[in-house]
Amino acid sequence: MPSSFVSTIRIGALAASLFGMLAVTNPAHAADNVIVLDSAGAQLTLIDESTHKVVGTEPTGKEPHHLMITPDGRSLLVANSVSNNLMFVDPHTGKLQRTLEGIEDPYQLGFSPDHKWFVTAALRMDRADIYRYDGTNLTLVKRIPLAKTPSHMTFASDNRTVFMTLQDSGELAAIDLPTQTVLWKMHVGNEPAGLWMTPGDKYLLVGMTGEDDVTVVDWHKQQIVKKIHTGRGAHNFRNLDDGKHVVVSNRVDSTISIIDYTTLTNAGDITGLMPGPDDMELTPDKRYLWVGFRFAKHVGIIDLSTRKLIETIAVGRSPHGIFFDNRAPVISPNPD
């Protein structure tokens, strides 16, 4: 890898040329879209949120698994793990803005809460890559070996610690961001995947894809508190933003469990789903949960008031990440 890339990845010039004459406003615009990553199809699918109709597709790199909005809300990052790059796309249209090459195997990605750190989990390469982010540039700081198969991550609210699950070694790892060192690792079970932090940074919830439960970890003491029975293939989480519940997708049983994180109990299961529920996203009004069915080439819409699957929409192969474009600001020309 060239030393110029290791020292600093320059994305500022492109960003300035693209956004220098733009302003964030809230005018009326085209219908809101939902963006779905089709991991095995190397594309993203755009769905009109109001009609639930597919309105287009856009090409991506190979195996785009996860996505997230940039801190300024101007771009949606699509992490192409096999193509070894990050795509910056318009969060409203899915159109390509630019591509940042040399980001090796970005299976999972995340910004620290203060946006000063950017982290990728290189699943195939058994490592975590730590970058500094100044709002314009990404600077690679260190690559940290993490055997074996780092997949999902979450951050402590103090902006110092990122946690990663290591699927093939069955461990949870804690990394200190300022020193880029592994603080500790602990065994949590078979094939840990998704992570979610309870309010106040009290516990970590770990989806056990190789089991049928969610492991509750007191990470301050590095101790397992309990296991919450959910379903086989417990995988990933989405907070319901109601101050009480988080959902976890059970990929093998094809169910979704509702966990009461105030009591650390299973409050009920959503059944009657298509095969392989995985990533989920909550509509802005909190009434509906969209879910990608990895093994069925569909996304589904669940009415949370009835806990029933009310509609499915055909997309591409292996749908994974989901994003609602009305969670990002609308960008329009600056009249001045």
C-alpha cells in the first residue's frame, strides 16, 4: 500500500467541489426512497416508501453488506467488502457521488459518537482498521489483528472504546481507540454477531448466530450476566426507540424477538416471516419495521402495533443494509 494512502486519504477536495455551492434546506422533493443493499447482486435497490414499489437500481461494488450516513448527512456510505472500497452515494437517489479506494475488506463500518474515529471490521482479513476522521479526511492510524472473523461493532459513549464480535473464535473484543490497542477479549458463545449497548452503557447485548439466544454482557466486569432465549440464529439488532425495547432477528428460525432491555427478557416473537431476516430499519414514525430477508430476495414490512408481516417487496439477491432517505437532510442549490 502506498505510504501516501497510509498517511492520509484525501476526500476533501472532491467533497468541496461537489458540495461547495450547496446548502442544506428542506424544500419539497421527490418521493422518499428506501435504499436496500443487495449484497450478492452488487447493487442497491430504491423503493418508493409511500407506494412500496421498486423505482430503480444502482450498481455497487462486490458484496456491499453495510451502509451508514456520513456525519454531515450529505452522503450514504456503502461498504463494498470484496471490492475494497467505500462508495459515497446520494442518500436520496442512490446515485454515485465518488468512490474511495483502498479501504480493505470493509465488511462492517462505524463512526464513534463524536465522529472523530472511523472503524472498519475486515472480516476476511481478521482485523480492525482504525482511522481518524476530521470531517473531511480519513487517516489510517492502525490495523489491529483480531482473529477470528470480526463482524459487528458498537461504541461506548465515552468515544474511547469500540467493541467487536469475533464470529469464528466466539469472542467479544474491546479496543481502546486513543491507543489503538486491544484492551481485552472474552468468550461469549458460538458465532457472536450483532451488538447493541443498553442505555447508560450498562450492558452489551450480543446476538448469538450459532445459538438461539442473546448473551447479556457486563462489559465493565467482563462477565456474562444471562442469556435471553430468542430463536436460532440470533443475529442483529434494531432499537424500537420507545425507551424499552430492542428487536433481534433470528436468521435460522426466521423470527424476530422483541427484547425488553429494562428487564432483560424476551417480550414476544414476531413469526410468519420469510427465510433469513437480518438487518432491520424503523420508519421515522416508529410504526413499521422494515426487514431484509437474506435468503428470500425480499424485504418485508412489519406493523409493530399488530406484530404482523403486512407486505413483502421483491428486491435483489441477499438483501442486507436498509436506509430511509428521509433520515438525511435534503441538499439543494444555495440561492446566494
